[in-house]
Amino acid sequence: MPRLSTALYVLLAVALALAVFLVYARCQKDAGRKVQGPSMEPAISDGDTIHVSDYGDESPQRGDIVLYRFPEDTKNEFLGRIVGKPGETVEVRDGLVLIDGSPLDEPYIADKAQYSYGPKKVPPNNYFVLGDNRNNSFDSHAWGFLPAENIIGRVEK
């Protein structure tokens, strides 16, 4: 039986180490994250552990809670609920969120918004995100639209 050269052993060891690292890195992406802050209460509270799954080929849908990189400082990650999708007109008025003029049914919010926004049309490849704790959330009503490429994934509790 022929003997394998040392270089081949090293190459096999490197390939195995790389495979183990890639599996470990993939598992760590969804290893669970601790929530800091009240912006998504009552659905998700300060101190809760969440898991984040990749959208893959799917697009975010209205009602999804997402983890995203803050557009004004991408080192920071926030949670928000997808409210407006590309091409839709979003307005917040009299405590209601209106999409293309129709009010959303939002049984998940803490309290109705005490602010007004819009109407504004969501640009292509962008989303409008709000925290469920509307009056204690720094979200799209304050800083604008969320670029799709800033969305890290869908949050599962």
C-alpha cells in the first residue's frame, strides 16, 4: 500500500479544520442573542434570548420581526417589525399605521403611536420597520427606511 506524503497529510488536516470551522461558524450565527432594551415589548422583552434565521431566497414579510444593522451606524444591531414593504405608502396617524391608506391590524403593539409620520412611499429594496413598543422605539419613524441589505435575519424567540 503506498504511503501518503507529509504534504498530503497537512492538506487533509487543513481541509478538515476548515470544514469544522465552517460548521462551528454556522452554528454560532444562530447561537442565541440577548435582547437589550424595551423597543419590542410586549412580544420580546429586555433580557430575552432570541434566535435569528437567514431569509435565504425569501423576502421579509409584513409582521416579521427582524434583526438589522442600524443604517446610520452599521456596528449597531437593532430589532424591529416589518411594517412597510417596497412600493407601499406608509403613514402613522391618530395612533394607527396605514399602508396604502388602509389601517393595519396590530394586536402585538404595546400602545398606539403618539406621533405622526408620512405619508411616504417605501423605496425599492427598502423596508419600514417599527418597534412594537411604539412610543419607546428608535425606528423608521425617526430615521427613515431600512435598506434590505441591512437585514441580518428573521427573529425567532
